[in-house]
Amino acid sequence: MKKINQNKLITHTLSNIFLWVFIFSFSLIEYSYADSRFPILRDSKEQVQQGKLLYDQNCASCHKKNLSGTKNWRSVDSDGHTNPPPLNGTAHTWHHSDELLHDIIKHGFNNLIKNYQGKMLGFGDKLNDKEIDSILAYIKTYWPEDIYLHHLGMSKNK
């Protein structure tokens, strides 16, 4: 009888240990995914295709279909708001880390910068994090190789 109780105790203890190891390993997987999300690469064809579709639906009306932005993007529009810049590597987009670019798309400049005078509102209510990352992967396909590589290094070191 004593041996049976001892075996049950050992089985119960091992089951609990296994359960905690299992739970802990899932938390590590989630942590490593979140930690490894940046830098965003442009080498997944599926991600880039999804990003193009989402860009066309959500971004092209302001930043143009070819990512060229507004012609006079350094000036303000008739409402006094800053114009949408090019996203094709010819402006300042690549000067910002992936994390900041992601936050700009998700939350909008209006929610990130006090007294911002622009129309870049966030898309967090329409796009999830993976969709936003897909848009950024697509945008990066327009960047020259040297800018892309510089940006990768900057985003890795963030």
C-alpha cells in the first residue's frame, strides 16, 4: 500500500514538472517571436505579396501606388498639414527603426507626436501586427540594396 502511494506521488510530481516545463517553453516561444519580429525582412514572397495588397488598400491613396508620396512632400497642403512622404527609399522613412515605423502605422503620428500637424492616423483598428509588418516588408522591396542593408543593421541594433 505504501509503495502504491509513493508511486502515485512520484507520478503526480513528474506530471506537474512536465506541465510547468511545457507552459514555460510556450512562454519562451512567444517571447522569442516578439523579440525576433524586428528587423523586418523583405525576402518572404508571401509576406511581400500580402503587404502589397494591404498597402494598396490602406496606404496608396496618400503615399501613391508607386510609393512616391506627394510631389512636394516637404511642404504642407492647403489645410496646413504635412504632405505624405515617399516610402520608396528617396525620403526619410528608412532613417527610422522597424519598431518606430510599425508604431507609426499602428498608432499614427497624431498619437505618437504631440502637436503633429499631419493626417497620418493609425491603422491599429484595421490591421494587426503581422499585417503591418507585411506592409513594411513590401515597402522595403522598393529600397535600394545599400539603404536596405543599412536599415537592417540599424533595426538589429535597436
